[in-house]
Amino acid sequence: MKKVVVLIMLVVVSLCFILIRHSDTAQPVFKIGAVLPMSGKFADNGMSIFVGLRMAVDDLNRLHGKKYELVVLDTKSESKNAVLGFNKLVDIDKVDVVVTTMSDNSLALKPVALQRQKMLFCIASHTDIVKDNKGIIFRPCNTGAQESLCIANYIDKKLKGKTVFVYTFNTEAGLD
């Protein structure tokens, strides 16, 4: 009986050392949260962003081992769901960074990200999103003004100075 107790204690102590050693060498997972319109009228936009993020995370994990995880929440193409999704990603899923798309989502999330000091990447979002961002909010794409200038220069070159009319519209996200 005494030998059995000693053997069990040795097994338990050995397991503890193995678990402690394993936890010391285990790499922390970097969680990327995404608040995207995966359904509804803007689902095609959300799906294209999701596919790009999924490919990037897969590449990072293949190159560096399993260190990155993507957590996606659907806004159902409604900006009111963006803030709820952001808070869930930060509070429950404990993500390290959040990605979103569309100006209405980005503009809704800006004050929340600034208050919570959580890094936010806004793809295809209004130019104002990066004003007064305190190094927390990023917009990794061209502005509408930059794209418009390129298009206008191309049209001018092709049409050799002929008159062209441009039609724009203003939405709740504003002109860009």
C-alpha cells in the first residue's frame, strides 16, 4: 500500500512538472477580432474581408506555428450591431486587436475603441476615422479623394479634355 501511494505521488509530481514546463514553453495566442457584415446587404464586402483575414491568419500560423486566432462576429449589415460585437470581442473573447469595414461601423466604433484603448483597423472606411485617433485607429486603404483623383486623371488622359460629369451621393457615413 505504501508503495502505491509513493508511486501515485511520483506520477502526480511528474505530471505537475510536465504541465509547468509545457505552460512555460507554450506560446500565447494573439487573437484578432473582426466585426464584419457577414449577412445582409453588405455581406459581399464582409465576406471578402473575412477571406483575406483568414488567409493572413493561416499564413502566419503556418510560418510561425499556432499563434494567431481569428474571431468573427456578424453585424448583419447593421452598424448598431458593431458596438455590441466589439464589446463582446474585447470583454468575452479577449481579442488583442479588432478589424472592421464600412464607414458606418468604423465611425460607430471609433469612440469605443478610443475609450477602451483597443487598436482598431478600419478597412474601406471614411477618411475622418483617423482624425484624432491617438495612435489607436488605423485606415489601411486609399481615401475617396485619392481614388477620385486617379480616376479623373485617367479619364482626362483617355478623353483628351472632353467634359465629364461625376455623380456622388451622401450617406450617413458622409462624403469621402
